[in-house]
Amino acid sequence: MKRIRNGEMTQSKVIDGAEVLFSRHGFSGTSIRMIAEESGYSVGLILHHFKAKENLYRIVRDKASLAYIEFLKKNLQYGGDRREIAKRTALSAFQYFTDHPSYLRLVWWAYLEGKELFSENERMLTLKTFEMIRFLQKQGIIRKNIDPQVILSVLLGAIHYWLSRGPILQELSQTKSSHKTNKDFFVQDLMKLILKNKSSGGKCI
């Protein structure tokens, strides 16, 4: 039993070290030797547990996406004010990417290196988000004349871009308003692109 626990601890430390390096250097820029140095275990031991770098990369992606799913589960609820559901969902995604930059970098590296094949967790996350968007469209909260994939792309694309270029955008806007750096106000303005105006009788903003 002790050997099993030690094996699990070894794998956990290797996965954590690999996540740091994959998010920093991408798949191609990370070697097993680098992971060995980061985690404190030998190359041979790492290969004994994971067989190949590709397997370790997949596990890192699965772990990161599962953590994101678990975080969103607390916020993707169907109860309460539906407009607030939409805003809370977008704000939650923003908050997670802000607090977990390594996951955001993993996503970016996957795009740059052509390793965007979805894991099962990522497929489940995307499906869950699509279901939420369709639900809010049926409720008349989100514009029905926009395809859910466009809405999802606009929201995530805007969040990713703001997190990578926020300071530059704020400098170019030449505004000294402190609220421009607040994610709540950013999400509030972002949601105006897809939400219907309550006072417009159902018309789009």
C-alpha cells in the first residue's frame, strides 16, 4: 500500500511540474529531461510511469480542463435571474483565467502548436456551455439571431484578448477611469453585445 501511495505522489509531482513547463514552453519546447529537473525525478522513472511525453501532455490537459469544469459547475446554474446567470457565467470564466494563467497559456500553446484536439473533458465543457447559451436564448435573454458558436467565440475570444492585451488597450484608450481595469465592468460591457435590453420590449440592444 505504501508503494502505491508513493507512486501516486510521484505521478502527481511529475504532472504538476509538467504543467508548469508545458504552459511556459509548450509541448515542443518541453523535454522529458526538463520535466525531470522540474519535478525532481529521473527521466527513467517518469517514462516508467507515463511511457511518453505525449501521454503526460494529455494528462496535464485533462487535469487542467477538469479543474476548470469543476470551477464552472458552481456557477453554471439554471436558477435565479437569468440575465444574472449569463453575466455570472462570463464573469466566472474571466475570473478562472485570471486566477489560473497556466491554463490559459496551455490553451494558447495548443492553438499555436496545432494540438487543439479536444479531450473528453474539454468536449464536455464546450457542450455544457453550448447548452447554457441555448437555454438563455430560449428564455429570451440572449439574442436568438446569433449562432451559439459565434457567441461562445466572441465571449472567450474577448476575455483571452483582454487578459493578454488589457494594459495596452487601456493605454491606447487614454482613459484614467479606474473602473476600466475592473473585470466586472469589462464583462458588463461585453455582455451588452449579446444580451437583450430588458427595457426594449425584447429588441436587441
